[in-house]
Amino acid sequence: MALLFSLEGAIGQGVLWGIMALGVYITFRLLDFADLTVDGSFATGAAVSSVMILMGVNPVVSVFAALLAGFAAGAVTGFFNTVCKIPPILAGILSQIGLYSINLMIMGKSNIPLLNSDTMFKTMGNILPDLGWITSTYLGVIIIGVLFVILVIALLYWFFGTELGASIRATGNNQHMVRANGVSTNMTTIVALMLSNGLIAMSGALVCQQQGYADVKMGIGAIVMALASIVIGETIFGRKGGFLRRLISIVVGSILYRIIVSIVLQLGLNPDYLKLFTALLVAAALTVPVLLEHSSQKKAYKKLTEAVQSVEEKF
């Protein structure tokens, strides 16, 4: 029964964190930009949402306010990289460090509890009935998370089908070609970083409301979790196929990652070792496709060698 409840929570968490993984996917895969702003912008979304909820603002409005805050964080990273010519990794680190202090300024303290405040998930939990095998709280998290994921995936699918979205994808593939066609790669880089960190901050706001608190350190290690979700999704579904399929695979990867973590914790893993387990999981997921490709290449080479030998024997 404990495992069942933990799996229910893992699915809900996986859906909410999947939005963050979608944001990281934009920079990591599409733009080919190693953005480390993630750990800071995730906490920024939580900080903005929690403070606005305490001020009496509608929780839904606070999520979209967090989205705008994420846009601003991404724009700063883009400014560092494109205007100041700071390398991508260092630009992200500078933004991440700066956001730590900014998040403290927004929150006024390191932790804000929301247990006595109305959130989307608390309201939804009060409306929904218990189904026996799943509580109204977990069901509310899944429903709200799925609605936001559908909205985000639909907008991303539409946006990256536009001229600007296609330019961003082309920038990640070949910047020289994009410039040769008269498109500003500085502009596409900044827009992609804004969109990425906006989704990450939105995810932070949703996770904050679901967990019932915001903490200035809640974004630490978020980049590794996002990479784990992306890699798991790509390992299962492959990196080929349509763009919509790849977006869905990332969310599925996030859910599977949370389920794996939940099962491992239920089996007795010390929570202190969770980040080490995540790092090893990502390393394994990145290694498996390489090994499979190497194995297929060896088989293809063997078949080719046998074919050449058979031809030589005939002549």
C-alpha cells in the first residue's frame, strides 16, 4: 500500500517536473546551449508564486507571473552570452548565482510555507472525491499537471512550427547557415533562453504549490533531474520521429524517472544518496544508446566482411 501511494505521488510529481524538463530540452537539444540558469530560475518561479499567494493573488495568476519572471531570468542569461560574449556555461552560472540572492529578496526569508494558504491543488483536492485506489489530493495533482502539460506541449508544437521557432531550431544546428539567411542568432538565442527558463519557472511555481512550501534551495540539482527525464525518454522512444512525439517522450521520461526514484526509495535507499543515484542513472542512460549503436555497427561491419569474402570466393 505504501508503494502504491508513493507511485501515485511519483506520477503527479513527474508530470509537474516534466514541464521543467521541456524547458531544459529547448536549450539542451534544440539550441545546443548548456544553460545552468535552471537551478536558479526554478526557485524563482516558486518564490514569485508563493509570495503572490500570500498576498492574496489567485494561484493560477501567480503561476503565469512566475512564467514572466522566468522570461526575465532567461533574458539576462541571453544578454550575458550574446552581448557580453560570455560563454554559455559561465553565463548560466552567473545568472544562477545572482538569482539566489534575488530569490531571497523576493521571499524575504529562505522558506515560505503555504500549508494554510489556498493553492490550485488544495482547491482541486477539496472538489474531487476519493476513488479508493487514489486519493483526491493525488488525483488533483495529476489532473492539473496534465492540463498544464497539454497546454505547454500544444503551444511549443505551434511555436516551433512558426518562422521564429524554426529559426531557433536552425540556430542549434548551424549558426553560420542561419546568419547567412539574414536571421539574428543573438535574437533567437535570447528568445529560446527566455522560453526555456519561463517554463522552468512555471514548473517551480506548480511544484511549490503542490508541495506546500517554497524554498530558496529547491532548485538545486534540477538540471540533473531534467537531463535524466530527457535521456530516459529518448532512450525509450528514440531521438527520431516527429517533434510532438519527442515532446511527449520527455514528459513520459520525467514520470518514469520519478517512478524509478520512488521504487528505489521504497526499497531502502538512503535519501542522502539520491543525487548520486540520479547521476549514475543519467550516466547509464547516456551510455546505453552509445553501446547499442556500437554493437549495431560491429554487426553491420561483420555482415559486410562476410559478404565481401563470399564474393571473393566466387571469383
